[in-house]
Amino acid sequence: MEPIIGLAIGEADRRINFQNDVDDLRKRVADLKRRRNDRVAELLTVDDLEKQVKEEAQGWLEDVRKVIEIEMPDIEEQVQNVSSWSRGNLGRRVRQKIQDVKEIYDRGSFPEGLVIERPPTIGITLPTENMVGEVDVKEKIWEYLMGHEVGIIGVCGIGGVGKTTVMKHIHNELLNKAKVMGFKKVVWVTVSHPLNVFRLQDDIARAMKKSHSDWWDKLRWDELDELSRAARLMEAMKEVKYALILDDVWDKFTLDRIGIPEPTVENGCKIVITSRSIELCNYLRCQVVKVPPLPEQESLNLFLDKVGQDVLRIAELEEILKLMVAECAGLPLAIVVIAGSMRGVEDICEWRNALRELRQCVVDTEKDSEDEIFNRLKFSYDRLPKNSSSQDQECFLYCSLYPEDWMIRRQDLIEAWICEGIVEKLRSRREMHDKGNAILNRLLNCCLLEEAYDKAYVKMHDVVRDMALRIKSTGPGGFMVKAGMRLTEIPDEDEWNGDLNKVSLMKNEISYILQNMSPKCLMLSTLILEGNYRLREISECFFANMPQLKFLDLSRTGIEVLPNSTCNLEYLTALILQGCNRLKRMPSLSKLKALKKLDLDGAGLREAPEGIEMLENLEYLDLFCPDLRVPLRGKISKLFRLQYLCKHRIFPNEIGGEEVPGLKMVEWFEGRFDWLKDYNNFASKLNPGRPSHFIIEVGGIDKDREGHFRKFNNNDLPNQVILSRCEIGEEDELVFPDDLQDLRIQHCNGVGDISIFQKDFTQLRTCALKDCRGIGCVVSLSSSSSTSLTVMNNLEVLTLKGLPNLRNVVKVKKTTASPAPTICPLMFSNLEELRVCDCSKLKKLFPYELLQGQGLQNLELIEVKRCWGMEEIIGWEEEEEGNQTTTPILITLPKLRILKLQSLLELKRICPERGVMVCESLNSIDMHLCSKVKRIPLCLGRENTQPSLPAVKSIYIENSKEWWDSLEWENPDDKIVLQPFLKYDEFG
């Protein structure tokens, strides 16, 4: 009896010890997760583009991810199913993992920080336009740069003649030849007008920082006056051989005032200045190089290039063309803009009239004066449509409110036009954005604006902006624009004249407004203070004498309280407080009956402003305030004109199903529901097509999407639903809008095999299933149900990650009625990208039967990573079926470009034994840690029985050379053809 009791006690002790070890491991993993979260939070605070994450930190984060997302879930699953016989082995694994986690945790302290400075850079390559006629000028400047006699070069010429264009080309050539010429730094700085010494010092210092970050930290700019900055900058720059280009200089200064060392033969430094003033260049003792106007023939070529060569088909136009080009006076900017304004015009009468108007513009213009370029540019401005239905001129002038050379996001600009009422009121916000895009395209087509950054942004040439500001500088309805000038104080009251219509002080460093300041601007409709992050307070009387104010933008300021006087602005239609994260309190908005747009995205409010439900004309409401804690039950539904609604968190019953019909005008909706039932209630009441655009989160916040661009006008965002950390049981219904395009389900352990694909989602294009332990199969078919899965026919991107119990992507069930499994011939016929990662029980990616119809015929990318149990990529649904086949099996994937197989330790085959893969578009093969694969079943194209040059341009192997040499090929010659494209990393 005693031995039995002893065995029982021993078993109990082992069970207790095992449970203690498991609890200890769980605690250590929880601590590790918290440390990981702290380190990630630290990285998110690093906004310095000159720093990069240490490789050590990247490796640590990856080790932590493996523990949390892969190893720990596997251990937990084994703990749930452990027996007395397996407890010993599992206990040893748990104890070893405790030591591993302890070691990883200790490595995560990083006492010297997570980031390091990026490697020094000489400079940044600038975007350039084609040079026309400046070749001789460029050669002359380059001659001075290569020589020793000249240290400062002054490139002079009238505005629009091409000074900046030629210097951008020279700047980029200096970068390419910097090492040969000995330059440690090539710096480009656009100088503000009027001259701001602090800003110029800042810009030079920031550029120098990229190669000498150590002294930057010692400068402590905010604590230094102008003289001290100059001394410190001078000291630092003397250590570097530099080439400094100062573009668009208007005002005189001395180099020592800024802190720029004088170029000498000894130090080898060079300075190039572009300016419209020869007098200024002489003052700075420059070697002057004048940029002359274009010759006649080059002017004509440039004009034809911009207006279109088709005009030459009209014989009568040849003489008029030459006369019009002559009126452009050889100024490239004038030629481009005027030609752009005539693009598409074929009526000879209109050409003759345009020539007459252009001549009237330039009559009595003094040569080499600012009027010479201004009058010619104004000709193109005057040709813009100016009727009531096309406000092109007003839209163009609005662009001058932004800082010089500012990249303006085109959809932000259109939204501003809508809020200002420049774009006429139409039936929907979408129609107004379409109208705004049409206007913007016309401004681009006539070259008054330029495209930038992949066409998502636009910018104004500085000379064109000068022309726009000159137009609005006099008379009623004028502008006061002091944007991006590093102002620390708001302009004096005497600068705010009573005729002003718009004032832009954006992107400055204004820190305060005098308590008694109240500019008398009775006609002011627009006030923009956006980007003055140091501004903490606005006095109560500041808005008192602005009774007509309609558009008020205080975005990204540091204000903590919105003045009570704001609620007296009865004509206010737009109040923009985006990014005001210090804002804690606002007055009641109930009096602002005209308000159409209220943007509180990123504001620090804990509760929404009082009186929101009284804003009967509100069309745009952004309440993406992370700290908002008080629900708006029964209020949002009263805003029946809403077209755009965004709310960070939808509280329980805040937008109930009965309130959804009241939001029938909403075109764009974004929000996060805490509970699945509230979301289902909301989604079930939506009308088809309303909202036309939506992003809906349910449950926890999707960290991958934090900071995404949440604006109505972003057409790139698909209609999306994200279920994250939701409690989803088998009995829970999932309701989705009919026009859902992107579905993500993540961290939802309760969800089982996905039944959502049985729904009729004809528009679903992207699906991602991540970190869901309950999913064992993505698509389960029988011969009777396969034809109904239209969702699988339209899906373009499928991502499966962190599904530890996934055994089948597609499983075909035999039935008694049809023992031979069949698959819908169109299943996955539009799939372009397939990514599978961390699915340890998945043995086969796809059944071969899937390719018997049109399945996978549009597949461009296959990526499979860390699926430890994966044995084959494409295989038979039933093993015995493959054994009956003796003839070669042709597998055609005509559009496959990338095949990436990584860390598949059990992978034996890419396709069945007798399979041959025909992939005519394949250009990249990436195989890491797939050492059990013995055969590459690729078949290259043949020409005269010889392998043709394949599309493959890259093969990356992270196994041994011996493994590559041992591989069997369908045709041995193919291996020889591919050998030049091979790159491999050999372990060991």
C-alpha cells in the first residue's frame, strides 16, 4: 500500500511542479510581452529620419515575436492535451523555455538605446526637369566648381529663366562626383524671402547633421541667439569640405552672419547662389554667371513639346505659333505655362485672339524686369475659366496660401476648396470631389501647378506663386500670406487691414498672441494658423472683429482651450482642429448653425463639445479622438445632413440600429465598435451602397493601421471590416455590408472554420486571417456546394498567418452521391497574391484539383514561410489518386512572378512526383531552409530544342551550395541556363 501511496504522492508532486513551471513560464512571457510593448512604444516616439533601428534590436523583436506568436501557443496547446506519460518531456521543454525567455528578457534592456545614427550621407538627390538651352551655362558653372580660383559663384537671371533647373542638375552631378572632388557634404537650401537668418541657419545645420550628428547634439539651437548659432555653425562647418547651394536669394547678408566659412583654396569649399539680382551677387563677391533667355529655335521646340506637336497639322498656325513664342521672350517658365494654356486649342480664330491678348499683356513691359515674367504668366491666369460653374481662378489663387515650394496633398486641397465654398454645392461630397479633381487637372494641364510625389501632391513654382500673391496683394478681397516663414510673433495689428479676405500664417513658430490683440478685419473669411505647434493660447478678444469668418484652421497648434468667443462666429462653416492633442476643452457649439465641417481628428478631448446635436447643417464630423470617453447617444442621428462620419470608438448603443436610417446621407464612415453585437446591429440596418466607403473595426485596435490616412477623399482605401480580439462563438452571426472589399479577422481564437465564404460577397477582393487558433480549414467543399462560392472567384489577395491548427486551405469532401471530388472551375481564378505564414500543421498548400479549371491562372505571388509541417505546395487531395497516375502532370501558372519558400523544414515537393510546372512569367525564386526538396519541377521555354533565356532574373538560396548542386531538374540544361542568376547564403 505504501508504495502505491508513494507513487500517488510523487505523481501529485510532479503535477504540481509541472503546473508551477507552466505558471512561471506564462508570467515570464507576460513580462516579456510588456517589455516588448515598452520597446515598441520607444521606437514609435523616434521621429528622427536620421536614425535607424539597431540590427540587434530587430533581432530581439523577432525572437520575442517567435516566442509569443509561435512557440508559446504550441506549448499551451500541448499543456491542454498533456498526459502523465508526456508530462516529463513537456516539463523539460517548459523549463528550457523558461531559461530561453529569461535570456531574451535580459537582452531587451538596451541601455544605450534602440536606434543608431544612419550612415553618413553626402546629400539627397533632387528631382529634376529636362534642361533646355542651359547647357553652356551649366558647363561654365561646372568649370568654376572644378577650378581653384573661384569660391563663390552667383547664377543670375530673371525669374523663370531656368536658374533653379540648371542648379538641380549640377547638385546631382556634385553628389555623383563628390568622392572624386573630395566633398564630404553637398547641401541644397532654398532661402526664404524675406531673409530669416534663424531659418537659414537651421536648414544648413540640419543638412550638415546628416554627416556630423555628433556636433549637432551639442549645438542646442533653441537656447542660442543668432550670433551664438553663427559661431557654433562656423566651428562645425570648418571641419567639413562642403558644396553649398543657396537657391532663390533675395536679400543681402554676409557669410559670417550666418556662420558659413569663406571658401578658400586651402579648404576647397564651394558656394553657389541663385538670384534675380546681379547687385546682390556682386555684394557677396560672386563670380557671376548669367542665365540668358532661350534662343528662338529652342523656344519653339519647348513650346511645341508642351502644346503638342499636333498643332503643326494646321498650316495656318505656323506663323501665329512663331509670333506667340516670340512674345514669351525666351523665358522657359513663360513658354511652358503659356503653351499649357493653349493645349488642345485648334481653332485659328482662338489662336489669333490669344496672340492679341498676350501682346496686350506685355506691351510697354521693361526688359529684364519682374513685370516681364509676371505679365506673361498672368496671360495664362486670365485664360482660366471664370464663370460661375468653374472657379478655376479662385482655386488657383488659393494655392498661394501655402508656403513657398510646399508639397500640397491634392485631396487636402480639394477638401479645402469644398469647405471654402469655392467648389459649388452638389448632390454629394463625392461629386464635389470629382469637380475639384477636374479643376485641379485643368490647372495642371495648363502648367500653373506642377505634379509631385507620384501625382498625389501638387506644388506651385515660386515665380507662379509670386504672380498669384501679386494679384491678391492690392484691392478688396486681398490676401496676407506669411506662411512657412518661421515667424515667432503674430503680425502687428496695423498689418491686418480691413479689406483682407484671407490670412495664412501656417507653418510658423508663433508662440503667443497678445491678450488685447483684436485685428479689425470685417471682411475676413479665412484664417489659417495651422502648424504653429508652440501656440498655447488664443485670447478671448482675438476673433471679436472678424464677424464674417467662415473658415478657421487651428490644426496642429498647441492650444489647450478654444476661446468662448469662437461660438459667436455665426457664419463659421469650417472649424479645423486636427492634431490639437493638447486641446482639453471647447465651448458649446450650439450657436454655430452654419457649421458644415468639424474636424477634431487627433484632438485631446475627453468628451465631445456640447451642442453638437444642434449643428443642423453639419456635413463632415471627425471625432477620431483617442481620449474621448463620453458617448453621444441619440445625438449623431440628429445630424441628418452628415456625409462624412469618423469616430475612434463607438460606445455600446451609441449608434443603434434604429438610428442608422437617420444617417442615410453618410457617404464615408469609419469607426470602431467595442462589441460584436453592436456592430451586427449597425451593419444589418445599412442600406445598399450607403455608406459608399467605410472602414469598420470591431473589438481591439488594429495596431498595424494606427496612423493611416482617414479622409473621405482617399480613393485608395477599400471598404474594410476588421474583427480583432473579438469573442466569436459558433452560434454568433457575422453580418457584413454587401459591398465589402477587404476583410481581416485577427486574434479571434473563438472563431472556427470560416463560414463567411459561403456568403455572396461579389466585391470582396482582399482577405486576411491572422492569429486565430480555431481555424482548421479556410474553404470546405462538397461536390454539391462548390459552385456557389462566388466569393472565391473574385478574391485577389489572401493572407493566412499565425493559424496553428490550420490543416487545409481548400478541402474537398467526397459525398456518397459523388465520390469523385470536384471543385468549382472558377475558384481562385482571380487570386493574384497568396501569403501563408506560421501555420505549423498545414501539410499541403493546394490540392492539384484546383488547377484543373481556371483556378490560380492569375496568381502572381506565392509566399510560404515558417510552416514547419508543410510537405508539399501542390498535391493530390487523396494520396492514392496520385499513385494511380503514370503520365507527366502539367501544372500551368502563366502569371506567377515570385515564388518565395522560407523555413519549410519538412517540405519535400513543390508539386506531385510527376508534375511539371510551366511558369512563363516567373522572375524570382527565393528558397530558404528547404533542404528536403530534391527536385525543382520548373520547365523553361524551348527554342530549337535548347532552353530559351528565362524570365527568371533572381534565384536566392539560403541553403548550401551542395544542396543546389544535388537538385534534380526536369531538364538538366535549365539548371545551366539559370546558374548566372543564382545567389546563395551558405550556413555553417
